Amino acid sequence: MSADLVEKTERYERMLSSALDIVKMAPQESSSLSASADECMEMVRAYLSDGQNFHKKGDYVNALAAFSYGYGWLDSGVRFGLFAVPEGTGLFTI
């Protein structure tokens, strides 16, 4: 197994966890977008959990894929206005 794969997997897990710590739900609860934000966040957390389970088993390829997908969902949610983030974090494509 490549040391690069292990390092990248662990880096993506840290990035996703850090990003989850700073995002806030943007829509008001009464907004129709609130349910979309909830669903998106559910997907992000599911991918993080799946990635952590793969990581524990030493399955770095699937762990990296799960962390990447989760991060993609989170970043998309930020771009679509479902989540608010502080400026200058460098964690998002906005």
C-alpha cells in the first residue's frame, strides 16, 4: 500500500471533519430549502461515517472515496447556499 494513499486518506478525513465543524445551516427552518440542507448534511455525515469505517478496516481506497464524496456534497451545499461558512477558511471553492 502506498504511503501517499494513507496520507491523502487521513488528510481528507481531517479536512471533512474540520469543514463540518465550521458550516452552519443557512436557510431558516421555515424555508423550503431547510429540508434540502438537512438532506445534504445527512449525506455528508453518512459519507464521513462510511469513510471512518473503511479507514478502521484498512480499506484506504474506499475510505478516500467516501471522504471525497462527502466533501463534494458539503462543498456543493456551500455553493448552493444551503450552508454558510466563514470567509477565508480555504476549505471551500467559494
